[in-house]
Amino acid sequence: MEDAVYTQVKTSIKRILKIDLTNYKDEQMKRRLDSWLVRSHMNSWTDYFNLVTTDAAEQERFRNYLTINVTEFFRDPGRWDTLRDEVIPYLIKNAAENRRIDPLKFWSAGCSIGTEPYTMAIMMSDTFPRQTYSLLATDLDREALLKAKSRGPFSQDDIRNLSAAQRQKYLMPGPPFHVKDTLQKNIRFQEQDLFADRFESGFDLIVCRNVVIYFTAEAKNVLYAKFHAALRPGGVLFVGGTEIISGSKEFGFQNFGISFYKKA
């Protein structure tokens, strides 16, 4: 896709879908858009946008395509072991030392179809059953959020990291699989644009994994600063296995192990 065409496409997407693609890496998004136009069997973007503006169902399909969802329960299990064994105990201790009596406050940013917040709920139930907490789960993809709120369905691949005991305890019989409604009691799902919308604050833990890899360096910096502001002192940011916050100290973070950053 030529740069001039891409500029026009971005303008149309922002006008019609209210999604700003300037935060995404250009070449990656160009390939994704080119693929979509071919799959749509349209001759040009002009023809396609004429369709999108008159067909609400097509508009929603296009919107959902632009958000990238690759997820599973306990993705990168070793990182979740660190969260369970080191980070959550630290957060509980930190709250006790500050004489807090309110629940721990978690946020799954870019929660996709819900495997991440439900993984959090499983981990808390298994290891910290007496610890109170609230969990905000947000995403821009309305279709993914609907699936998350509906507790599935999830595929065999989605649940491959769950033990047999966890499957029996937390899932309805399948396939396809749905999580039991008890896992949803502490979770609040909400549509959110990470760049356009204001963040809540006072979080003990923000989980944002494999989301910022699609963004430009400038957009990442904006997001890390907003995450820092949304964390309470001593709060922790949990990022993807291949994500490293360059110059983390400049944002006010301290390394807290691989994939974890603590607010100084």
C-alpha cells in the first residue's frame, strides 16, 4: 500500500470507526489492511468504505478485524508462576504494611476474549482464596468483549495450559468450553481505547501483555506514562514475555523481574 493511500485509509477509519491508527506501526498495519481488502473482494478502498458506511454489520466486522487477538489461559506459564509466587505476595504485604483494608485493585488492559482476566481469577481462587480483589478488564474490540462477558466459548487450544483439576473446577463441560459464572464475580468488563480514554487510578497491578508490540515507539511511551500514573505507589506493571520497557527509570519504574516493573 502506498503511503498516500494509507494516509487516506487512516483518515477514513478514524472518521467512521473512531479508531486512530497513527499509534500503530505503519508497515505492519499496511499488510493487515491489504489482506483485508483482498478478503473483502473489493476493487478499491473507495468502494470498500462506501460499503462500510452503509452496512453496519460490515462496519463491525472491520472494526473487530483491526484489533488483534491472540490469547490463551496462562499464556507463558512461567511468567504467571512469578506473578503467583512473588508479585501477588508482595502486593498483599505492601497493602498490609500500609494498613489498607480495601481490596487489591487489578486491571487487565487489552483483555481480548477474556482468557487473561479469567486466568487471574483462577490464580487468585487457587492460591489466595481469602484475598479480596477487584478486576477491571478492558478492550477496544466489542466482539471480543462480548465473548469475554459471555464466559466463552473457548477452544481446546485456549485452555491447553489449564490442569485437569482446573478444567474440572472452573470450566463447563465441552468442547467448546465456557468458564463457570463464579469466576466472573470480581470482574468488570468495559470497552476502552487506551489512547483516547481516561484511565482509572489506584491500581495495585496492571496486566498489559502482547498489546504494545503493535504500537510505535512514541505511542508506547505515552502508554507507559499513563500506566505509571494509574498505579498506586509500589504497584506493578506486568508486560508480555518479549516486551522490554526501554529507559524504564525515566518513566518511574524499577525492574521487578522479567516482564514486571514496579512503580517507584
